[in-house]
Amino acid sequence: MKAEWKKQFNRFNKRMTPCRQAIIDIFEEKRKHLSAEEVYILLRKKRRKVGMATVYRNLDLLSQMGLLHRLNFGDGKEHYEMARISPAKHHHHLVCTRCGKAVDYSELVGEEHEFLNRLEKKLGDKYDFSIQSHQIYFYGLCKDCR
Amino acid sequence: MKAEWKKQFNRFNKRMTPCRQAIIDIFEEKRKHLSAEEVYILLRKKRRKVGMATVYRNLDLLSQMGLLHRLNFGDGKEHYEMARISPAKHHHHLVCTRCGKAVDYSELVGEEHEFLNRLEKKLGDKYDFSIQSHQIYFYGLCKDCR
DNA sequence: CTAACTGCAAATCGTTTGCGAGCAA
DNA sequence: TTGCTCGCAAACGATTTGCAGTTAG
């Protein structure tokens, strides 16, 4: 798995560094979406000396490499999560428009997958886009905010 | 139609002002997603003296009132568009991850609508959310950026 | 009349950039 | 060696806020 990533880094003319490894580890451990600041705090908890700038640079790089997905819940900051290729792990988000809380869901992803694939193909052809990913957001009010 | 909005404003204890009317007009005329700055520029073109702060405040208010939808294309700024209740006008977005260009599409919205309604109900029940809207984003590279 | 609204300028805050020093290959 | 990476501090840019004057209902 690590060799796999190394290859990916090479392909992008980038290097595998302790800092990057640590960031990847954090996403593997937490298995949820994290903001840049949350990643930064988790790194420091592991007694790792890093600057915010580096965190941002690496989250950006990992996103461009396709290892992370960038999410936006409308709370003014970007969030990131492991990009999982497997449909089984595929999921989307339910966002509370008041408190910003975001819940993952993976209901009906089977049907969704089939439907979105068809749509993706159609759109890609029509608008001359090479589509790489998609996100579905449902917005509403959570129990506590209602 | 204007009476309709007035009611909405009353319900929120807000007032219909020339500035707000002008902003609504702009979205009706342009019929596409606009950033706060774009709205600001269009207002000034109409020789309307407004501050950016007011634009932001009103875009925010109109979003909370459900008159506008807030969109995020990952280019660092928020975009807004008229919320159209009619399924006929319903659409989503195709975003280029390189240049940030966003294209509207409305393919297969009929099928989508049926599917998403079902999903919405299921999710609302399971996670105790009162879902108000949804957005689908497809990400990829446009013709020019490929 | 009075609470909501406004423009202005200053403040905020997430994110980016410039730079010299430090590593990976 | 070479050039990708790093931490730091400063810069940036979109959005927010405080405030005193203005306006809708």
C-alpha cells in the first residue's frame, strides 16, 4: 500500500516525506472528514513539529493526486477525507445549515452509483468534460437545531 | 410575485428595501450563479450606491430565507443562484477543477428527482434531519483545461 | 416612532506565498 | 548534488463586524 503511494508520488514528481506519511496516517486512523486545522492539531498531538502552511500545501497536493477529496460544508473552511475508490465505502454528506455539522451517509449508494454513472457519461459527452468525481450534499436542519 | 416575497420578508421580520429588490432583480435578469463581487459590480453598473458589506448581508439573508441557494465551486468564493422550486428548472453543476468554470446541467433531472426524493425521505428519517435542499457536483476537467 | 437597514472602515480568519535552510533520491 | 520540502512570518483576499446615520412600516 505504501509502495503504491510512493509510485503515485513519483508520477507527480513529488517525494514521500515523514510529514506526508503522518498526514495520510491520520486520515487512515480517523476515517472521517477533517479540516486543515484539525489535521494540524492532530499532528501536533503526535508531537510532530509542522507549520500550518505545510499542512495546507500537503492537503492540496494530496487532493490533486486524487488521494483526498475536498469537501465544502458551507462553514467557511475546506474539509478533506480519504478518497475511497471502492463503491462499498462510497458515501456523501448531510449538512446542517445552522450549526454546520456534517453527517456521512451511504444509503442507496448502489442505486445511486448506477444512476450517476449513466448521468456522468451523458454529461461528459455533452459538455466535453472528463469527469473524475462527484459529491452529493443534502442540506437541512439537524435534530438539535430544529 | 413581489407580494409573495414581501410576505416572506415579513415572516422573517425583515423589510423589503430598494437594495434587496435590486439584488433580486439582478438574479432574475441574469438567471445564473453569481459571486458576491459580481452582484456588487452589477449593482454599481445600475448606478446603485451600495457597500460590499450590504451585499454580503443580503445574500446571506436571502439564502437563509430560501430565496437563493449558496454554491461552492472550490474557487475560494461563494456563489449564489435563484432557488427555483419548479422541478423543470432544477439543475446542478459540472465544475472544472483546474479553471473553476462551472456549467449548469439539467439532464435526467426527472429520474434524479424521483431517486433523490426517496433518498431524502430515508435519510431525513434515519438521521433526524429536516432536509430542505440538495446539490450535486460533478468534478473534472473541461475541454480547455484537458 | 422604532427596529431594521445602510455605507464605511476596520477587523477577522482561512489560506497562500516568499524565503533561506534542510532533506530525499 | 539537485531540487523538492520544510517552518516561519508576512501577505492575501473573501467575508464579517462595529458604529453612527437613514429608512421602511
